[in-house]
Amino acid sequence: MTKPGKFSIQLSGTFILLSIVISTLLAFSVGWISRLVLLTSAGINPFHTDSTAVALREASSSSSAIDAILDDGSSRGMSGKDVIKQLPAPKVLAGKQVPYTTYTSKSFPNEGTSTSNTLHIDRTVPLYISAQSKKEFDGGPDFRSDTKKSTGDDKGWKPLNVDPPCDACSRGKEKKNELSTTTEGEEDSAEASSINEDGHNDDSDGLHLPAGQHLLVDIKDVDSEFLNSEERLASAMIDLTNESKLTLLSYHCHSLVPIGVSCAGVLLESHVAFHTWPLEGVITLDLFTCGGGKLVPLMPLIERLFSVKQTPSEGENEEDIPEPTLLWAHKLRGFREGFAPGYVRTSNPLDEGLGWSVLGRLDFDMKRPLLSTKTAFQHVDIYEVLDPDHRDLESYQMSLSYTDGAYESMHPELFIPNKILFLDGVQQSTLYGDAPYHESIVHPAMFTHENPKRVAIIGGGEGATLREALKHNTVEKAVMIEIDEDVVQLSREYLKEWSDCSNLVGSANDCFEDPRAEVRYEDATQYFISGFPTDEAVNGSDKFDVIVMDSLDPNVKISYAVDLYSNDAYIESLYNGLTESGILVIQLGESNTDDDPADEVGKFENRAIIKDKLKEVGFKSMHIYTEEHCEFQWPWTILVAFKDANTKQNWHRSAAETDLEIRKRLLTTKPGRPALRNYDGATHYNYQLPPKSFEISYCRQEETPDECAMLTTEFVGVVEEDDSSIAYNPVVERRLNHIVKAENKAV
């Protein structure tokens, strides 16, 4: 009997057991139903069987089984589950080692998207292959750097525990350079050479720079169905990363409401992203990598994958459908100088004019690489471009259409794309600026000389300088000394207009085949130093009436260029190689401005050096002029040096006298094709005095010359006609010009 207010409950064992079973079943049911709801809302089929895992268990280590697995085109995420729209999952390239990463994301509800999908890299296949075969991948011939010796077979497989190349960003971690085999004394120069090679940011050299490359691509007139297909766009992005040997860790795509797709992919090397406007037929894409692989060569691949031509509608002619138009730009990002020991910006073509004047511009209507190769001496790039500031794509297309009565069709030569030649990233010449540059460097000196029979050309591998010299009927021999034979042969193939002599009656179609032309593939400095060591030691018949130095820009900071403008023996041999009335012509690079300091202390130091040395070896008169139409970014500077001071009387001929010499001197040309397109008497008249900026720069020397403070009238009687102290003096030349012309008129 219990006490009042207290009670007890007696439960049987069967009741307790049933309660536990029922509670467990109820909890399981609630959890299972919740799982179905969550997985379905996430776009995952909860009833799917993972066939990939079964295939991996059944596969052997044979190559046929491995290839079958690699060729499996199924679309699964990391767990092997299907996703909405069956978007393809990124996979590790065969045998490529990918470090494990931490994934963090945050999604926000947005009524502007109809679907949202995230796919992660599938690591199972390569890991299984590596484990089964006891081998891993060293990259193979398509992955390895050319400078590295493989430890694997011809397919790239090698024993485990041999470090593979790393082509991804180190994210700031330093890495020992294990490739170097140089001695301590050679280490700095070898490292500098390595970092300035084409793979300038390649991790394989042991350097991890806070730098990268950025490729921006805009395409219009693209098929609208393709641009609104999340599946097709995701497949194109994966094909892009796989074929370019990049590693796509994951990507996230949104289908937008009412139309359009945005995708962003995280690369081991950085990122890839794009957005589409299907109604307008436009897609914009950007690819950033901090690995060493070049991005510019990927442009044909991007064009193939994303420039999908529009499908004609019913009754529409396919010929009326425009081809997709592609605009692109490539930029170097981050910092190299100061982080890479030995890195020199001017030794990386992408960091020079090629990078900022062509590759870095997104506004060209056309930008097509015709050639990018490396010779034994330098890197050669040739691009074909249409700059809308000068020529537009519509006019060019009209010039190809042969429309009756259309001006563009009647004059297609006026609307062709420009061609630009770069050597080591430095612009050398262009199709649009060909005539102004090469005519200005040859004809002023040639027409100043009374009777030029022998001409030497230093450099000029494109053949255009030779072409201009051969236009003179007085020329019996034109010797071109070019150190790089490959540049000549490449120019003959890709820049045929530069060496076209078919316009000249009596010459060959190719200027290099003209019987008066002699091309020597050797170092010009050694040619002159060994051939003309002294003024007396050389047979006079071997000397030249005109020497044109159309070689490297003196502002280029490389040893060979410096040697051209500062080597005493070489400069003296140029003087010795000229006849008594001989003329030397030198291109001196971009013009200075009235804001520049004196040449001696500024970036034009080499220009100041060679002017002083020309005076020292005996040139009596020097004159500087500029040409503004060479299609460089600045007016171009050219110097003529006269061995005989009296030659300057011909330099100061009137425009009419020069025009008369042109008519008497030039070879006959075929009807409708003028011999000269830029140079004439009026042009020469404008060359006779240096620009005002050269006078200003001259007067900014550390010790200001006395004549800078003198009035023009004070020069009379002070300056002697043959005074060698005024071999180069833009102040005297500009202020006494009227006196010289008066004397010439009296003569």
C-alpha cells in the first residue's frame, strides 16, 4: 500500500521495446523525408546509383580500361550525383597532380535567376588510375617545359614519388629552384636568362611571382540559343580549360530571368568567367592565370568554342548571316620587376610595345597574329590589325565584296588591314607607315649625294630599305648586311610588300633578286671593322657613297644596341668605309619633346654618345630631322652625317631643285604606280632644319652653350663655314638657315 499523494506505473518489457522501435522508425521516416526534400531542392537525384564507383572497382590497371574510364562523358559532382540540366563536372586532366583545396561559398536567394548550379572537380578517376598502375603523370610532351628532362615514358607516365611540374600559382609560397645546374658565378646570368624567356612567369623555373596574364574577349553576332544554354556554355568552358591544360576546380552558373547565363569558374591557376546577352548575340569572357602558359595562343581555341554562328531562320539565306566578330585584349598583371631576380622588362616581348600597343588594346576591329616565332637572335611577331581610328571593319568588308560602283570595291588597297612587325616586342615597321619611314631614311641622303653608286644597308631585314635604294638609276651595288637570316626569310613570306620591286622597270619582282643587290648574313660591326680598319688601308672602289644604318633603336637597352652606338672601332670603320663625299644615315628612334632634358642625361643617352663620336672620327656636318608618318607612337628621328662639309649645300637645295633631281634619278615605273608615295621636294625642304625641341634640348646641357644666349645677328662673323666645332649644333643651324640659303642662291 502506497502513501497518500504518491503513485507508481508498471510497464511491461514488451511495451518499452515497442515504444523504442516505433520512435526509431518515426525519426528515420522524418529524416528520410527531409533528405528527399533537401536533395530534390538542391537538384540532386536521391535514387541515383553511382555507376562510376562500380566501374572503378571493376577496372583493371590496363590502358584500355583506363582509357574507357577517361572517355566516360557522364556528368557528376564530387559525390557522383546527377545535377539539374546534367551540367558537366570538371575533371582532373589525366595524371595531373592537383592539391586539395578548401571550398567556401555563400548563396543568396535572387528572383532574377531561374536555376543555380555548382559543380566541383571529380578527382576519383585520376586517383584510381595512379593507385592501380603505381604510376603518376609527369606531364608528357604536351605538359612538360622544354627545358626539363622527363623521367617518364613517351606518354608521360613515371614512377611515383618523382615530383611533377607545378603549373599553378604558389599563392606566395617560395620554392627552391631545383633546376639550376649553374655554378655560383653563372647563377645570376642564368636566372636572368630564364626569367626573360617566353615562359616569363612559368613556375617550372622555381620562381613564383605576384603576377599573371589577363585575357579579355568580347564576341558579337553569336547564336542566341547557344548563349542561353547553360549546358552548352558550361561544356565550352570545360573544353577551354582542358584543352589549354588548365585545372578547373569548380564552377558556378546561373540562368537568368528572363534570358541569359552567367558562369564563373575557379581555376587552380586563377579564374575564368563569362556573361551572355542572347537577344543581342553577345558574350564577354575573361580568363586570368598566374601560371606560365601563354594565353594569346588560346585565341583560336576560344574562337572555335564560343564564336558559334547564328542559325538562319526560316526563309533566311545563310550567306546573309554575319560571321561572329571577336574583340580581345591581353594584359600582363601584377608585379615582376623587383620580385623576379634578373627580370628585365625590355627583354619580355609582352612587356614591350607589342604588349601595350597591340595586345593590350580591346578596340581593334581586327587583331590577328600572322606569326610568332623565335630565331637564333630574337623573337619575331607579325600582327594584322584594323584600328577603327584609321580603317574600319565595315569598309574593309565592302572592299572585298566587289559591289559595283562602291568606292571601297574600286580601291581595295586603301582599306586593307595594317601589318606590324615586332622584334623582341619592339615595333620595327608597319604596312601603313612603310613608305614614310623607309623613304625618309633613304632618299634625303641619296638625293643629297651627287652620284651614289655604292650603298650599304646595315640591318633592314624586311627588305624595304633595299627597295628604296634600288629605285636610283645611279646605284650599281647595294649591299645589305643583316645578322638574322631568318628575319629576311620570314619577311619575304609574311611581309612581301616590303621587298616588292615589281613596280620598277628593269628590276626583279623581289628586291632581293635584283642583280644589283647583295645580301650578307653576318654581324655588321665585324664586317666594317675588319673591312675598313683605316681610311687608307682600303681600296677606294670598295668604299660606299651612302651607308644607311637601319638597325636597332638606340633607346633599346640591350648590349648589342648599345655597342652599335658606342663602339669606337665600329664608328671609325663607318667613317673609313665612306668615299670622300660619302654620307652616313642613322635612325635615332623616337623624337624628343620640349619637356625632355638634355640627351646626355636622359633616355636618349646613346643618341648623345654617337653624335659626339661621329664628330670625333671626322664628320664635318650633321643634321637631324624627323618624320611624323611612320606609324610609330612618336615622330621618328633620323641623322645624316656628311664627310665633306660642302655636301650640306646640296642638303639645302630648294624644293624645285630636289623635284628635278627626283625626275632625273629614279628608275622608270609601271603605269599607275608612282615610285614614291611620301618623299618629294617639299618634304625634303621640311627636313632641312631640326625641330625646335632639339634646339631646346641642346641648350639644356649641364654647361649651357654660349650660342644659346646669342641673337641671330651675333652669329654672323663668329661662326666660320668650316668650323668643326659646329658639326652638330641645332642652334646655329636653325638661326643661320637664312644665311645658308642666301649663299646657295648666290652660287
